[in-house]
Amino acid sequence: MNTKEILDEMLSLPTEQRAFFADFLLKSLNPPTSENDKKWAEAVKFQLQEIRIGKLKLLNGVDVVNKIWTKYAV
């Protein structure tokens, strides 16, 4: 199974399962510490506020991944 097939399979999963895998992968790259948790919480709060006031626009994740694959596929 190649990377695109893995991503396609993961994107077809229900939201809760995708969130689990995303969290797992992030933790494998940056193990949680209280300082990291605090920084993430601050970043999320800031971005949520930006979304609520309309300064940030949410994008469809599937569209984003497809654009990335189109641009960077080998």
C-alpha cells in the first residue's frame, strides 16, 4: 500500500477515528509535555477566536489533501 492509498483510506474513516490517528501521529512527532499542552491550548483558543470572528476560513480537508497530492505527487 502506498502513501496515497493509506491517506485515502484514512480520509474515508469516521471523524472520531481520523482524530485518533491525527492525535497519535502528532504525539509521535512531538511527545506531550505540560509546556507543549499549554502552547497547543493557547494556539487552539486563538484560532477558534479567529474562526468565530471570521478572520480564518475553514477548508475542506479532503480538498486540501487532494491539492497537496496534485502539487507534490512524485
